Amino acid sequence: MIDGRRITALIPARAGSKGLPGKNTRDLLGKPLLAWPIEAALGCALVDDVVISTDSADMARIAETHGARAPFLRPAELASDEAPSIDFILHALDALAIGDEDYLVLLEPTSPLTEAQDIAAALTALHANRDTADAIVGIAPLVTVHPDFAVSVDDAGRIAPASDGDFGALPRRQDIRPLYALDGSLYIAAAVSLRSKRSFCHDRTLGFAMPRHKAHEVDDLVDFLCIEAIARNLNMIEDAEKTGALATGTTHA
């Protein structure tokens, strides 16, 4: 809770997954993927309630085993591939009777490396800036995939800078304009803005820059294996960040 405003963490985990079947319950270092955001939310002292939104009774039971509540099952029409995400979020707001000035934290199992300290820092940043912002979302810096380095390919297979310049005019990596991408690591908003804007992302949204290793999402098997390798080596990564060998970013951008 912050200044009397209740904070609910919502974990979405529907049964259907085409990129990596069964990914929400797939084992990651001894516990199912959906347990990771649940444990992160439970570990954040500011969070008052941790709830799963799922259409699967089995997934609800797994979530409860790891400490989340499962007070409802998501209606089938809100669990299809075509259903907009905002619909199940608004369903949860109403089902849980979340007040307009309370905060909702959305943590997806596909971003299992988000930690309690990230949630707390993002909540604190949003609440401190409520005069100019209603939401805050995780973002990651674009470096290797920065658009300044994009190329096009002609019919003969030859590449050219997408910017229409020549390769000699490409900037050095240290000179590129900082750009970020939504990384899915966390989404937080005042309930009133979700109800009115129907999105976490709008003209009153802050960016919360996450460390590079936490910005990975599970969309397919390759993603999962990369995250598994990162999770096995977190101590090494954190040590490298402390010495400046890796870029960090745990403040809002």
C-alpha cells in the first residue's frame, strides 16, 4: 500500500499458448514459469494482494500453491487469441472491486526475471510523479537492434542502410540516440486510468528502464533457453553489473 492506495498484482496465465505450448507451467529451475512473478509480487512489501487471472482450474491451483489467490476463472471469451488484453484486465478490476485510485501491477509469466525490488522501485516512481503520470511500464534500451543499424535488402540480396545513407555515415554505437522498447517486464497503472484510457501506454506513461538481462520475454523455446541460462547465472551477472561490466537501468527513463 502507498498512502492508503491498495496495490494488487495481477498475473495473467491463460491455458492456450502457440509459440511454446504449456509455457506458463513449464519448469524453470524447479518451479513453473507462472510462480516467478507470483513470488516477486509476494516479496514486494508494497503489494497487498496477488491474484491470478486464468481460464484454467489447474493453473489456478498451481498459482494458489505458490501463494497467489484465484478468486475467479477468466471467462472463455476473454481467454482467446483474439481477445484484447485490456478486457481481462478490466474484468479483474471489476471482479476484485479495485478502487479508482488504487494501483494495478501486471506481471506476466513470460517475463520471469522481474524482481520484488523492481516492482517497489517502479511503484514508488509512479506514485511520486502522479501529477504528470498515471502509469509506468518496463522498457529496455535498444543497442544491437537499434534502428540506426537497420539495413534493407534489394532483389539481388545486397544490403544498404535503411536510412538511405551509406555505411560510412553510420554512427558509432556510443553516439546513437538512446531509444527503448517495451520489454513486458512490468506494467503498473492507477485503476482510474486503465478504465478511461484502456491501456497502460498513453501520453501519461513513464518508462522504467530495466537491466538488460531482465528484459527477455518467453515467446518460444529459444527465448526460454536464454532465460534459463540467465537465471542460472544471476550471481555472475549481478557481480558484472556492480563493476560496470554490464549496463544497468533500474530507474525510470
